[in-house]
Amino acid sequence: MIREHALLPVVPGREAAFEAAFAQARPLIEATDGFLGLTLSRSVESPSSYLLLVEWESVEAHTVGFRGSERYPRWRELLHHFYDPFPVVEHFAQVS
């Protein structure tokens, strides 16, 4: 299993709109082969900051399967304008 980690810096004041857009976008990622699950958490100390953790069967399920899908442009349209700066996405493999 691979865990995708993205710290999402949402423009202050746009949190409610981001959460509504994320609810619309979620089915787009969930429909991807190799998708195992996700959590979206909001920071208590920095309420404009969100942590997205997505579990995948492989890195390729994310990078090729989802980002290469016909659903990804809609994901980008719904969510990417909320970020400042644009988030860094990393993939992690469990060690222990």
C-alpha cells in the first residue's frame, strides 16, 4: 500500500467553499482503480490548512490511473484554484 500525503494550503476565507468543492470532487478519485481510501482533515491551529491522505495500491494507481484519467481535469477544475501556494504531494510506503 502507498499513502499519498498532501498538505493543502487553502486561501483564507475560502474554507467552506473548498469543503463543498471537495465533496463534489471526492467521487472522481474514488472511482479510480487502485484507490483504497482517503481522509481529509482540517488543522486546529491553522484552519486554512488541510491534510489529505489517500491510500493507493501503487504509486502508478495515483500518477497514471487517476492523474491520467478523464476525471482528473474536473478534479483540477473543482479544487486547484483554492490553493496558495500549490501543495506538494508525496508518496509514502509503510516501513513498520
